[in-house]
Amino acid sequence: MHRGELVKLERLLQACTAVLAALGTALLGMGEQTAVLPLAAAAASLASFVLTDRLGVLRPPRRLTNLAMLGALFLVASEVFRYQGTRQVLVVANFLVYLQIILQFQKKDVRMYRYLLVISLFQVVSAGAYYQSFPFVFLLTIYLAIGLATLVLLTLYEQALQSPRSAAAGEAPSGRDVQGAEAMFLSQPAEPAAPAARRGLVELNRALLLRMVLPAGGTVAFAVLLFVAVPRLSGGAWQGAAGRIARGIGFSDQMRLGEVGSLLEDPSPVMRVQLEDAFTGDPVSAGGAIYLRGASFARYADKRWLDPFYPWSPAMTALPPLRPQPGRRFVRQRITLEPIETPELFGIWPYGPAAGGEFTYDPVQTRLFRLSGGSEQRTTYALFTTAFSGETLADWAPAPEPVHTPLYLQVPEDLPPEERNRRLELRGLPHGFWASQRPPSPPPPPPGGWDRLRRLADDWAAEFAGGSPESLADHYRLALFFHRNLVSSGTFRYSLESPPRNPVLDPIVDFLTDHREGHCEYFATALALLLRCRGVPTRVVIGFKCDDYNPLGDFYQVRQQDAHAWVEVYLAPDKIPERFRGEAPAEWFANGIWLRLDPTPPDRDAMSAARNPWNRFSQTFHWLDFVWLKYVVQMDRPRQREAVYQPAVAKSRQLWQTIWDRTLGREDVAARWQAVRAFLASPAGRAAAASAATAAALVALGLWLLWRSPLRRAKLLRRLGVRSGYLISPKRLGLEFYHEFEKMLAAHGRRRPPDRTPRRFMEEVAAAVLAHPDTADLHTELLESGDRIVELYYRGRYAGRLPGPEETALALDALDRWQAALRRAVSPSRR
């Protein structure tokens, strides 16, 4: 092998190893949800490839390298004992990243390359426990391709380093032997006489690529078949270890103004929502945005929304079942929730538990909690909802239980300092004092201009009434009027950047009177308090509003930036318009209804972004991620039965029924079966069955023997006069010819010693055979025949070159000539 070819091979191996190290740490960084280690590993890989491998100017001494490895071990030693389980695996993986960076700046040999490959592989295995989304799978596919190429290059490099030693050890193979042995990796002509035609060692030929791709493809296909077909042993899907946990602002017993706005620029995914008809299983699209409830609030004080019974804990109950309603569609919502800070679950309200769902429920704040599984894990659950009227998400829902309206009419007051101090003193009374009393009010805020809020509400109400005060009793139309003033009057503007507020005023008062811009929290709070000033009960709801529907996978992709606040207006039974009642029974409205109003003006920037061409690519990407998550990561026993077994059984039954009805027919098959049974019961029938079974066994044995030996197939085809190479399996045929040749020589007492190449052994045997007087006239013919057999062996064993029909016929003739020559000659062992 030429020195230049070895250098090229080593450079390619160094580059692949550097890329593989960077990719392995990138996959680990995706699992840890950090970019520090991947960037450090990428920089180290590039620097080591340039400075250490190419230029050789940065190679620390071995003693300094050992000290650096000991320092890395000391750095992570304390963390190993601090964590348990998968966290310890992650700490060890981080240590291996440090070790990888240190070893990359050493002079590379075969052992060092193996160390780096094993370290990188362990990082990838560790990352798989923490991150399982489609981007990880995409990079993992690239990693596997580069890893396979790196292993092949390492094998070539190791063989290239060992080839001079084997030549010096005792055997000096001929030029044709070297050509045949290197043909596995070379694409060069059969006669290396012309130096200009010589091609490089690192050029992979078609046979080697097939040897790489076909086993890899077959392994992947077998793994997919095994994954799909083998039944799951557990009923629950593996959720993976904890990765990055999403923020959960506002989904607690209180929500401070401005918290939701901090999420509105974060595109991180939070959940995926699938909607399907509970009876037919057909997908349901709302035709617009869906509202996913997280929590509702009834009391506002000191720039925050609170549980009306704060600071006491809410009374938790089991989530009550949901009954279908007349005129409403019964829809199942399947939700996959990413790890999030809070234990809340989200859904389209009103909701009830689906089959197998276990939840706890806070009826005051309408908050839903999980019973099992931590918030640090991905959660998949299902709920029923009656919020759909046909394909449209309705804007109202019957109140599931009686509503205590005073809880939803509280408005802050401007109190003098004396009254404020008195109320603060009341809060210091012992807890038993309130056993027979109502819970105390939270401390009121300092003077905040609430009289201005009331005056604005009165002005809007007077504008709505227009000289007919009796219209103020219509809470529904009054709420719509206030809603339109906020959304479409042009006075208020949606903005994520909250302007400076007047510190003397409450932020909501300042928003309504001075600086009229803000995000959804301000609009929802303003509408709720304005309506309360006019005696209309309201509550503010925090959750997600999502209109990102993916038609490829029939799901909604919800992100952090979809966090939203809206208002629900309570309409007592005597305040419900007739258009809501329809043909529904009166008992559905016995507790009144909750009307959803979204007073936030549309964000024009978000609307234009939704029409961006990039959105189509994003939908495709999220669909692939959804398919991977649903049918691979979370393929548990119920989903396997639903997605694999049931469709397969249904298709098989349908196919069999079609064949039965169209070709056979029940009566015809039954009559034929009875005739066959009667024939087999007779002595002649039993004898015929035994003869047929014996013949079938003999035919099967013959076919198996032909399948096992391409050489037998070649001989049979030659006798039949068929000259086709497709039935001979030419990939193994060259090897079969030589193995048959060695068996022939062994039968005459000639066995190849381990230190002889096939060509040298053939030449020695030919010399011995030609020494016999009866074979002297076969000198040229015998050598050419032996050379043809050995050449086919080299080409099939190393280069993977396939013999055609003509070469197959010539090789069979060569075996016949050698068989005839050996019969004429006398083996030395038989004299």
C-alpha cells in the first residue's frame, strides 16, 4: 500500500471521528436541554482535527493528559453520589464528554479511535433516556450513518497498518494475491501495469457499499417488524426521564399581572391536542381557535388574581362524569402534555373523564390535576367534552353546579388607611374564629383610582342604554357591548411590551384610562372588573388559545406563546337569551350558563406569521414528531392493539370474506371438503396421501440442497441448458467454486496448509500433478483452469465482483479438467 493512500485514509478517519464526537455530544445536549456541552465538543472536535491531527502542533504530554482526566473525575465525583438512577447516568455521560475532549488532543492510533467511538456511543445511549422527539431521531440517523462509515474506515486503517507486518512475517504473496486481497477496498483494474490508472485506497466500490447498506437496512427492517409485531408486556407507555420542564405561569392559586405576558414570546411546545368524535372516531376540527382551560379566578386584589378562599386550600373532588347534551357533539380530546412546572392538566371545558382516566378537580377554580405521574414527565390523557356544536366550538356552557354570585362580583375599593389597618388586624384572628364566619377578605390594595374604573363603567353603560335604563338588565347584550368597546373601538391596542404605568393607580385602571395598551391579561381583567361594576358576575380564565391546526396529523400544536387569558360571564337562568335554549331541556339551564368572551384584539403580526411559507414546513415537522411520539415512543399495549392488531385483523377478515364470496362460496367449499375426507378415509386415499407426502418431502429436500449450494444450481442449470446467472446466487458462487476445488484436492490427499495462499497452493498442486507422465500434455490447460478458479475466489471473497453466465460455464469446465487430471495422476500419499 502506498504511503499517500494511507495518509488519505487516516485523514478521512480523523474527520469522521471528529464529526461523530461532536454529534454524540449534540445528542446528549438535546437530552439535557443545554447547548454548553455541544458547543464545547464541536469546538474541541474542530480544534483537535486542525491543530492535533492535521498540523500536529497541539499534543499535550501524557502526564498532563492524566492530570486533566483526574481533574474531570474530581469535578463530577460529588455529583455521582448526589443523584440516583438516570441522573447518575447523565453525570457519567457528562464526565465522558470531558474525557472525550481531553483524548481528542492525543496522537491517534487504533486504540484511541476505539476509545473515542465507545465514549461517543455511551453519550448517545444516555441521551436516549431523556429526549425522544423527532429532531433527536433525525440526528441519530445521521449519527448511525457516520458511525457505520467510521467503523469501516477504522477496519481499513487497521488492516492497512498490519499488512506490511504480515508480509515480513514469512510469506511474500505474488502481485496477483495482493491485488485480490486489496480488491475488497479498491476499485482498480485487474492489471496494475499502468500507474496512471491506479485509483485510491479510500474510494469505496459498489460491492463494499452494498455490504454496508444491505445489512444495515435489513437490521432496521427487522427491528421495525419486531417492534410492531411483538406484543407489549406493560399497559403503560414509557414516558422517558425528565428533560427540560416548561414554565407554568398562572396555573396555581394566584396569578400576578404580567406573568402570562412573559410566556408570549416563547415558542416551546407545551402539548398536542387531538379531537375526535367519541362515537365514530372521526377527527374533529374546530374551524378556528380552541380554548384550553388551566385555572379560573374570582377575586382581584393587589395586582393579582386570587382564589376567592385564599389562603385556605381548596376542596378537591373527583372529576365528575360528563353526560352528552342535546345539540352538542360528544368529543374525545387526547392530550399529550410535555413536562411542565405545575401539576395542572389542561382541556377544553366543560370536560369529564374518559375511560381509564383518573383526575382530581377543584370546582372553585375549575382546575384539573393528575393523580399519577410527576409533572417532570410527559403525560398523555383523555377527556370528554360537550363544548362543540357541530364543527364549531361553542362560546357558552351550562354551569355544572350552583353558582354563588357574590364571589364573582368583588371589585377593589379605595379605602382610607384606618379602614385598611382594621381589616389587616382582622386577618390576625385565630383560625377557629372563622369556623362560623365567612373567610376574611384579602388585604385591599392601596388607593388605586377605582372610582375612575366605576365612572368608566357607568359611562359605557349609559352609552349602551341610550335613554332606556331597562335595557341594562340584559346582561348578555351589555357584556357584548363592553366586549366590543375593548376589541374593536380602536381605543385599545394589543402589545407585548407593557408601557410604564402610573404608580399611583392600579395597572388595570391605568390601562383603561391612561396607557391603553397591553396584552391579554390586561384586556381580560379590564372586562371582568368593568362588568362587575355593573352587577354582572364574571371570572378570569387562564389557559391556552391555539389555532395552529396540523391537517397532516389532525392535531393542534400548542406552544408557550399560546398562553392566554379570557373572561367567562355568568348568566343566571332568568338572564339567558332564548337563542341559547333552543330545544334543550330546561334542566340544562337550572344553574345558569357561563359565556366565554375574549376581549383581546387580534395580533396582526401573529396573523401574518401564520401565513408565512415557513409555517407549512413547521407543520410537516411537527407531524413527523407527532407520528414518532405516538407510534414509537408511546406505543403501549392499548395503542398497539388499536393501531396494529385491530386494523390487521379487520383487513384480513375483509380479504378472506372477499375471496370466499367471489371465488369459492360456502356450499362449494363444504362439498369439496366432504369429498376429500371420504377419499382419504379409503385405503387407496391413505396410500395416495402417503406417496404425496413422501414426494413432497423429497422435493423439499432437493430444493433445500439446491438453495444451500449455488454450485449445485449451476451444474443443474448447465445440464438443463439454461445460461442465466440470476438463479445461481453469483455473490457466493466464486467461493463455492474454490471450496469445491479444495474438496476435490483433499479427496486426493492434498490439503492447503494455513500458511499458503490459494494461488500458491494451486500452483504447488499443479506442479505435482504435471510431474506425472500421463498429465504432461495438460500443462497450459491445467494452469489456466486453476488460475480461473482462484481468480473467481479472490473476486468473490474480497472485491465482491459477480461472475456472469459465461464465466460460470468456464469455471465448471475448469473443475471438470482438474477432476480428469487428478484421476490420471497418482497422489503422493497413495503411492
